[in-house]
Amino acid sequence: PSGVFTAYELIELGLTKDKKVLLIEQGKSVDKRYCPVEKAGKCVKCKPYCNITSGFSGAGAFSDGKLTLPNKDSDSIEVGGILDKYLGVEKTKDLMFYTDEIYLKFGADPHVEGLDNLDKIKEISDRATANNIILANCPIRHLGTEKSHELYKKIQDYLLANNIEIMFDTNVKDLIVENNKVSGVIISPSGSTDSSKDIELSADKVVLGIGRKGAHWLSEMCAKHSIKNFFRKNYHLSVY
């Protein structure tokens, strides 16, 4: 998702009109992603990668599509990790609502759960507090499992229609670093061990939107190329 929405933002900023932008995806396009467990009855350990964790839009394509939103009246952030520690509560809320608007733009259900029956919610919250339990009262927009696939397909098509080139089934093997600057990447077909198929791609800017699955790979890249980074337990690796 980090790579997908980076590409989306480049379009919204008008930067794809005179710039060539390439999105490299280890897995398949969202419309070609499926998990064989329903037919096989068990995980068959897909090769060269798991279709649930790899592919356009990441694991979200197979989720039940719940978007947990911030509570407008709360002075804290109940979801979203530690983003508010960096941006502040209000900016984090604004960013989450902005993201929600993008989902609405591509067909998300406008109905939000948790905004009705406020008296009942307060009653449950008071009972929880009396028993030393904190109730995180967050509105939720429910996309639905099948709806997630449809929505991400629309986003995928939007990127392709707006000058974003996407290379599917492609693995980034290494970074090209010259004069302390990342100037490109080395790619190969996903699952390939034949180095003769490696291709070097040059770029003015390289964004690493690797998600959780790629965190270990990114830590290896940082160690190999002496890139400063910090890592917090249970959170993504960050680089600068």
C-alpha cells in the first residue's frame, strides 16, 4: 500500500505528466491474485511468494476491508500506531480522514459503523471503565472482502491510466548506490535465481515502499549500503 499510495499522490500532485514513474511489484496484479487454500483445504505454500502477502495492494486485498477511523471528538488516537507522536493528533486525524476520502472516491460504502446508538456505546464504555477496561470507541467503514478486490482494481486501473508504469512479478534484488545516493535498483523476475536475468534500472528518485513483508529485506539493504536507520519493535523500519 505504501508504494500504491505514493504513486497515487504523485498523480494528484501533477508530477506524472512530465515524469516517468515506475512501480515495481513483487507479486501479481490485484485481479490475478487468489489464494488456493479454499480449493485445497490447506495452505500449499505458493511459490515463489505467498499470494496473500505479495501483490498489488498487499494483504489488504484479502482482508474483510475494515477501515478503522479516528474519533472526531477524541483528543487522542486509538489506532494507527505511533504516527501521532510524529505528526501530532490533529494532523494524524486529518491524514486518516484524507485517506478515507480516497477510498470513498474509488467506491467504498459511505456508511460508517459506530456513529449510531451513542447512548448505548456510552453505557458500554462506562461499564468497561468500571472494570478497568479501556474501550477504544472507533468508527469503522466496512468495505467487505470482495469489495476490497474491486476497489483496489479501480485504484490499479487509475494508476495505469495516469502514466504510472507497473512491473508485476518483479523482484528488487539490490539497490544501486553511487556517491552516497541511491541511483537505481537491480531487478529480476520474482523467484529467479539466474543472475543473467538481472536488469539495472536507473532513476532520479527511488522510493522504498516495502511494507511489513519487506522489512527484513530493507534492514539487509541498510546494513549492506551503510544506510542509517532505526527500528522499533512491532513497527516498520524507517530510513533517512
